[in-house]
Amino acid sequence: MEVVVFITDGVEEMELVGVVDILRRAQISVQIASMINRRKIKGANGITVFTDTLFNQVDLNNCQMIVLAGGEQNVMSLKENERLLEIIRQFDAKQKYIAAICAAPLVLSQADILNNRIVTCYPTFAGAIDSKEVSSEPVVVDGHIITGKSVASVFEFALTLVEKLYGVEKRNEIAQRMIFTQKP
């Protein structure tokens, strides 16, 4: 597997499903991993999601990227999970890709990896992010850290993840198949 998306109850469904869908359209191997001891997750808007695996079953040896979706309840649970925070720190130390959208950059801040970085996030949480700068852009890439602002940024965010893993040609191919108008 190349990408793991960690979630729990309260995940923002569009940020989860939209990202996973676009990555899989690019034929990127993605696993959705439940951080709680069940695969059935209730999303922030009442949509039930079934994960591919449980957190304790994830093998990160060949993982190139971890992704965190938003949803306030989901994010508050993720940022309290010390095992996840340690994984984030390890990925950061190895300069492997770490992506977070909406409120999820709070988890990266909790892991203390954003101090010298520019990020974006849902505006309500900007003051709680310990970073060099919080941008108002829909997607920000700072080295191996990729952040998205909100559910409205899902397509641009996910296509950026495709680009980081497989290049701009693959990104453009997927965007074209989706009839997604990209910024010049």
C-alpha cells in the first residue's frame, strides 16, 4: 500500500471519500484505517463508512504517504492518539509525505512538526496551529507536508497528492477524466 488514511468517528465524509476516490482513480493503493477497534465509522454528517483495516493492523513499511481528513470530532480524537503522533513524527523525520485537510493540520501541530512551515486549514482553527504561517490558500505544499483548507478544497487537495506521488502528468490525466478545471 502506498497511502494510509487514518480516521475515527466524526470524520468529514467528503474529505475522506473524495480524497480516497481520486487517489484510487489514479490507481494508487489506499487503505482507510480505523483508529478505534471497529471498522464501522459514523461520519460527521451521519454517513456510515466501513474502513479497510484497523489501526493496529496497518503495515507502514511500504507506505509513502499518510493522510488525515477533517471533521472536528475525528481530529480531536486523532490528536490525542500518541501512537499516531509518533507515526507522524517518524514520517516527518524521514521526509515522507504527510497530508492533512480542514481541521486535521491541528494533529500535525500537536505532533510538533509545523514550527517552520506554511500550512492552510479551516479558518476557525488557524489560531490553534503552531506554524510559521497559516495561509488562506486552498492547498499549500511545504516540502513533504501538504495541507488543504476545507471540504471545498477536496479536489485540488487530492489532485495535489496524486501529483506528489506520480507527477504532474498523472495529475492532469485524472483531472481531465474528472472534467476538473484546474487553476492555470
